[in-house]
Amino acid sequence: MKAYLSRRYRICASHRLNVAAFSEEQNRLVFGKCNHPYGHGHNYTVEVTVSGQVDETTGMVCNLADLDGCVQTLLLDRFDHANLNRDPGFSRAVPTTENFCTLIFELLSGAFDRAALERVRVEETGNNFFELERKA
Amino acid sequence: MMLITRRADFSSSHFYWSDRLSPEENARVFGKCANRNGHGHNYTLEVTVRGEIDPVTGFVLDLKELKEILRREVVDAYDHRHLNLELPEFRHTVPTTENIAIAIWGRLRERIPGASLHRVRVYETPDLFADYYGEA
């Protein structure tokens, strides 16, 4: 039987929304306080959903320890307590939460093979979040 | 078509152990969850049903009735119980979050008048949950 397993992780990181090709005024206009020059930070929550057949012996879609280990190496070690603007993944992209969510989806889908990656949801604050789902 | 979700809570103990695996394999696969003395969680159950809105009552179904069904079929059976030792569905099936969601689906299917079961979501902790949609 196919089930979906979701796990939530925390990443504390700073960022600044700024496009080099824009003028200072354009950046202020488009990004508002997110463009303040020295950056700011968030407690992000990353929710990862994977799916698969529940193994008859273990009762699991995948071993949580494998998912935790993959997220630790790929995401937490890299992004937690870091400045997203300095990350190579954002060398050409603004570290909006949309782009952060997309980067996380790409990193996980390229590395985690114990179950199908269904969805990545990144909560920037308790009031806004972004989701990317696997293409049907 | 409308989706309606009702939450309920139960607190239970369990452990992860498969007789198909050796003691060493159980320890390797399940880690601290394989401790045969068991441990416990405050589970949160989220049941989502699907149906048409009755033009007279404005209800898909009476939520009091859904609450009562969840209490009778799930909470009364699972709350303050040892899932491995007291629930027939886990006598030979590991009570992982995935399998709990599947078992609750089985308990509720065909028992919700006027609406069909859409999703069973079981939170083991606020950061870990499993979804089952009745898929094979």
C-alpha cells in the first residue's frame, strides 16, 4: 500500500533580496524591507514529503534515519546558520523562499533514492510558505 | 465537492519489531524504537472526508457525528493503549506511523455516512506525519 511520509526540519539562515541588475531604487521598490543592505534572517521550516509502498517487514515507506541523514548532509550542514546569499546555489538567483524551495527540491531529488520525493514545503515564517510538488 | 477535516488525539505506546528480522537486524533498522519495553507518543489524527454540501443544512456531514465516529472507532481503541500488545491490527504488523494511518483508514472506511474518506493523516510528533489516501 502506498503511503506518504512527511518530516519537518529547521534551518536558521540570513538573506537579502537584491538583484544586481536593478538600480538601488528599483531594488527598494521591488523588495522593500527585504532589501535592507545588511540582510536579515528567518527560522525556516522545511517539510519534506516522500512516498512509496509500505514495506511489509519494516512497516516503513523508507527508513527515517536515511532521510534524516540525507537532509542533515545536504541541507542542514549547508544552510543552517548560514547566509543564503553567499551560497553557490544563489550565485545567480535571488534567495527568495520560492528559489530556496526549488533548490532544496533539486538537491533532494538528485540524492535521495529510498522513496519518491513528492513535495518540499518551506515555511519562511508561520504566515507564509512555499511548496513545490513532483510533476505528475 | 468539499473536503472537511476533523482532528482527534490519542496517546499510545508502541515499539518497532519484526519477527522476520533477527534481533541484530531489528536493532539496526529500527534503532531506539526497537526497545522491547516500548515508548509512547501523543498522536494527532486528522481525518479528511469528501462530499457534496447539502443544500438545506449547508453541511457535507454533521461534524458532531464525525467526531463521535472517530471517538468510537479509533480513540476509544487506541488511546492509552499499547498498540503492539492490545490492538489486533498490530499483532503481526509493525505500528509505524504509516501502518497506523493505513489501519485507521480500515477502521473508518464505509463507516462515514454521507461522505467518503479522502485522507487519513497521523502525526506521531508535530514534525513527523504519514498520509494514506487508500491507495494500493
